[in-house]
Amino acid sequence: MIGFLKGRVISRDEESEIITLLVGQVGYEVRLPHIVYRGLEIHRMSLENETDLELFIYQHQTERTPKPLLIGFRNEVEREFFTKLISVQDIGPTAAAKALTMPIRTIARAIEERDITTLTKLSGIGKTKAEKIAATLAGKVAKFALMQVEERELPEAVPTDELRAQVIEVLTSQLGYKRSEAVAMVDEVLTENPGIQTPEELFDAVYRARR
């Protein structure tokens, strides 16, 4: 099992937040949770950078999914919290990685306080899954609620006008919506959720509103 990798980032996919890490002569495909991808500033990293990146790895591999799934973390504490999260029924490694869109301290506090509203703000986590997470892990993640949070771990806030324009542009140019439809969808969500700060949060809220 792979538990740690140190190497140079030679490619990245902004949408999936998957990187290729060159270790020696071997390239490893590693999925990074959003807080890790942003915290390490992968989106700003020059691919010509010779500095090595160190990642603690969670490796998932089963008979049904023989291709190893590698998920990277900045430290062992983040990886440990991740293993707690995937112990919840119906939360697999990929879903758990996608859900880590807030600092782990914030998520852990929400779990301990059974704050379902906050948990449903995680990407891909609806009310039913949020309730399962709280029911399974409450009383087990208090130590993670004490983690220090670096400023750069937090999602980068985008001014509302720019955020609105970005999401409307993607909905119309890439996803096939008419501009009038996209504007109505986005404005409705922003009116109900004025605290949304990132494109990821806005897309998730629009999706939830459409279900």
C-alpha cells in the first residue's frame, strides 16, 4: 500500500482536482480534496516548478475497482479524518474527497454539534447523508474540531458580481442553458443564499434547487 509520496506536479485537472505527481520515473495520479488542492495552491503552481510536493496518501482498491484510487493529504490528521468520514454508510472515498470543501475543523464541529445545515453545504451531501454522518460520527471527531486553520485553507471568496457572471457563463456556453434560464436560476439561489462565496458552492446550490 502507498502511504506517502514526494514528487513534482507535472499535470493537473482544475475541474476534478486530480494531479499527476512524478516520483522518480513514475507518474502517480492523485485526487486531492478541495481543501487540499486550494490549501497547497495547486491552481497557482507553475508546472515548471522543481519543488517537491509531499502528500500523505490514502489508497483505495477493491476487486470491483482494481485500479488504485490515490487520495492525497497534507498531513496524517487530515487523512485520519478522511478515514472516519468513509466509515459512514454510503460515503465512499470519491464522495468523501469531493465533500471536503470546508476546513476539517469546521466539518468536525458541525458533526459534534449535529449541525445538519452546515453539513448539507458540503459538496454532494444532502440532508439524508448529513444526518448519517452526524449520527455515526458525533462524539468521535472532537479532536479534529480543535485543528488550527490556516487562512489559505479557506475557499477563496469571489466578489458576487464576478461569481454570478462566471457561473452564468458556464451554464450558457458549456451546459446548454438559455441565458434567461441561467440568470433566473443563479439569481434565485443568490437571493436565498447570499453567503455563497465560490463557484463550487454556487453550482452546488443551483443543482440542489433544480432537483
